[in-house]
Amino acid sequence: MLTSANLAAILPFPDLDPVAIWLGPVPVHWYGLAYVAGILLGWLYARRLIDNGKLWLNDTAPMTRQHLDDFILWAAIGIVLGGRIGYILFYDLGPVLNDPIRAIQINKGGMSFHGGLTGTTIAMFLFARRNKIPVWSMFDIVAAVAPIGLFFGRIANFVNGELWGRVTDVPWAMVFCSQHLVDANNGICPAGPDPRHPSQLYEAGIEGILLFLILFALCRWALALKKPGTVSGIFIIGYAFSRIFVEFFRQPDRQLGYLLETNWLTMGMVLSLPMVAIGLWAVIRAGRAATRQAA
């Protein structure tokens, strides 16, 4: 139970219903709306990047609006399938092997960013090859808009009261316990009575807003899109470092806990470390390719 001291030291968690609206008998969840908002706003921003030829190598965008419109379906499939499969492989493989139907029970497990990134990368590669679009420029366009989707996704995590942070006594700590969460968990508050870091909001601010502003500056003012692969590499590095940082405040997945008998190393950190090396390689490769072309 919460004590009076706890109540005085924490911020109230908003009692928001995970269902945004009902369309007759069909519930429309905030999480689904977050995906729609992220893809729609990302698509609009990507169109503006494509329309501005001065941002691109040889002052010509590598793809058309029609290409971008066609790619939306590919991206959605890559995000959803990759995210779900990645979550199962990285975080929930044992329970799914024991109960295969769990693989489609999203309420018993969510999506993995690393899996979604892998699925989207495969979709981008196949789409670019099919439509004769330079692969690295395709990667750059998606990387530039990806933080928009990350922002809305983390906000949806917060609304759902999931992926909460570690126990803390900071003034902005929250007890992730609302009436909707209690009702959905048989009268039990899933995060317990302790105040915790609102780590979902940390991720929304760093992975979403801050990373978007960095990539925006690179595209608009540093003209990084003229060096295909630079924006992709910076995005991967930026996400990896932000995820590793937030993992120090985020509660690890219950079925995995901390790794290697530590009280700090998590699966999110392990999966993010190789991304730093991949991102550095992409940036270096882009610089060398630009130097060769200039020569």
C-alpha cells in the first residue's frame, strides 16, 4: 500500500483509458493511433524532404512522391512484423515456445524497437532494389523521420502504463497505478505501490524530440543528405546512446531481469551496443564515398 510519505513525494499517474474511442464494438487503442500518427506525420515530413532538391546530391531527390506513397505499406509491415518477431526472439522466446498462441497475444508482450528496425531495414532494402532507388538515400529518408514515430510510441507506452522505470524518490516519480490498470490486472497494480521513473517520457524526449532536432539540423543546415548514409548512421548512433542511457532508469523486462548477475546490465543495452559500431561504420563509409566522388 502507498504511505502518506509516498503520496506527498510523487506525481499522480493520469487515469487514462488505453482505449481512445470505440467504433461500435471495436476498440481503438492509443497505441494503434500512435503508430498511425507516427507514420502519417513521418510521411508528410519525408515528402517535404523529397520536394527540396537542394538537400540532395546533385540537387535531385533520389525518389519521387509516388515512391514514398508506395513505400508506406512496406514500412508498416516491416515495423509491425519486425517489432513483434523481435520482441519474441529477444524478450519472450521461452514462454512463446511453451505456448505458441502467445505470439499473437499482444496484450502479453509488445514490440521491440530493434526488431522493428530490422524489419524496416529489410523492407527498405527490398523496396529500393525493386524501384532502383539508391539504398543509402532510402535509409536516410526513413532515418530522418523515424524519431517522430518513436515519440508517439513512447507516449502511448506512458498512456498504457507499461515499460515503467525503476523505483526512485525523485520529485517527478510516479506510481503507475490507475483504476484502468488495476481493473485490467485483476485488481493488482502491475508496477507495485512504489514510485518510479517515468522512463517512457525520458525516451519520448531523447529518442523522439532531441534526436529529431539533431537530424533536422543535419538535413537542413549541414546538408548531410548529400552524403548518403550519414543521416542513417547518426540516427543509429543517437538512438543507441539514448537507449543505453535510459536503460539505467528503466525497469528491465520481468522475464529477463538484469543480465550476467549485475544490477544494471539489460537486454536493451546489449542490443544497442552493436548499433554504435554499425552507425560509426555508416558515417565513415559515407564520408569516404563523398571524398571519392569529389575526387
